[in-house]
Amino acid sequence: MKLFALVASAAAVICAQSPITTLPPETVVATSDGKPITAGEIRKLLEVGDPTTISQAKTSPTQFLTTYFLMRYLAAQAADRHLADQSPLKEELEYINARFLAGAMVNQMRESYNVPEQAINDFYAHNKSRYEMAHIKVIVIGFCPVVPKNSGTSDEAIAEAARLAVAASGCTNKHTEEQAHDIAVGLVGRIRGGADFVKLVAQHSEDAESKATEGDFGLVTRDNSFKQEIKDAVFALKDGDVSDPVRSGNFFYIIKIKDKSVQPLSNVHEAIIQELKQKHFTDLMYDLQKRFKPEIVRRDFFTAKP
């Protein structure tokens, strides 16, 4: 078992994803046990694994190569003694081999599926709402949170009170939450009554960055980094609409839609391919799992104490 653990551990160490230099393959980069080690050998060693090993090869090449060549020596000794044909190592190796091959097959099953172009077009046509985008303007009114005097004694209540205390201690906003909300409601009424949105941005917005661009707040899509409450408000509006005040963090946002449209298929083509590949793979794996799900006829066999 110790030998098995050493082999498994060393196998993990020899993996990586790409060569670490561009030296000619015949260049000798080290020696071990009196034998030269070339750049080409190291590259082959690093072609099939994880980034951790590339980092180890760069930062600790002595340890990296010692581990590998020791493993290779011990593996050769084990082969001479036919240890791989002896139990329980034989069964352990068969299981490890099966797991690696199964993993390789899973990757191939997913990546080898070629999504038909018609399926991509159909998916896009039926899911255009997912690819909506909107340029927005905002008026931002900030407030300072109030720390409740009696916040409760649960861990959650104490943590929330601490969070509010930290937020309040560094807050530079001018208003209480109630005051900010009332100001925002009043501004929404004025805008819907015909007031100029850009002028109100200049007069009232408390976000310096968007205020400097007449309230422009960027492009919102369903999958970018805007807070969910902002997205929900944006995609409930139509071109030219103005939202009710939207609370997000320590601010109320009044949102105006400048323009709203759907991203072209070219922008989301690759994302659709990956989603359809994943769906195909998920469906396939579900069917296979269903096919191989056993019926347990003697549960006592599995639950009995040894």
C-alpha cells in the first residue's frame, strides 16, 4: 500500500500543461544518476498535467526531478518483480486505470459533440430575452445605515450589527435611509412629470463618476457584474422608462433606459455552443446513470459490519 501511495503521489507531481521554456529539445538542462536530461524530455513530462507542477518545476526543479526519477526507478523495479500482477496492487491499478480512462471518455463525450448551427439559431431565437442589453442613466442618492439598538443575540444578528457598524463608521453620505428614499421618490415623480433627467443628475446625483457623464452608468446584460436588483429593475423597463427607486447597498438608484436591445448572435454564439454541449452531455450522462443504476436486492450485505 505504501508503494501504491508513492506511485499515486508521484504521478500527480509529473503533470503540467505546457513547456516552461523555448530551448531546443536536445539542450541538456540537468543530469540525474549520471545521465543527461534534455529540454525535450522535460517538455514531454509537462504536457499532460496541471499548472501546479509547472510552478514546482520552475521554483524547485531539483525536488521536481528527484521525485520523478525516483518514481521512475521504483516503477521499473516493481515491473521487474511483476508487482502489478499481485493483489491487491493489481486491483488498485485496474481501478485507477479505469477511473482515468472514464475521465478521458467523459471529456471526449462532451467536447466531441458538434452542435448543429440550426440548433444554435433555434436556441437563440427562443431565448432572446436572455440576451437583452440596455444602456442606462442613473441618479444615485446615498444614505448611511443605522445600527439597531436591539439587534438580537443570535450569531447572525450580531454579525449583521457588526457589518452595519463598520459601514456606518466610514459612511460619508448625507442622508438617513428614509430621507434618501423620500428624495428619490420625489425625483421620480418630477421625472415622470416631464422634468429633464440630465439636469436632475447634475443637481442631485451623489455618484461622482456617473454624474460626470450626465448619469451614464454603462451597459447592463443579464450575465455581467451589475447587482441583481439593478438587473431586475432594468429588464422590467422599456425604452425611455424610469424606474421606482431601487435600493442597492447604501444607495437608491433611479434608472432611466437610454436604449434597450438584444445582443447579436455573434456575441453569444460561443456561449450557446457551450450551453448546448453541456445540455447534451448532461442528458447523455443522465441516461447512462439511469441505465446502470442497480437494484439492491440484499441491502444487508452492504450494511453488515465486517
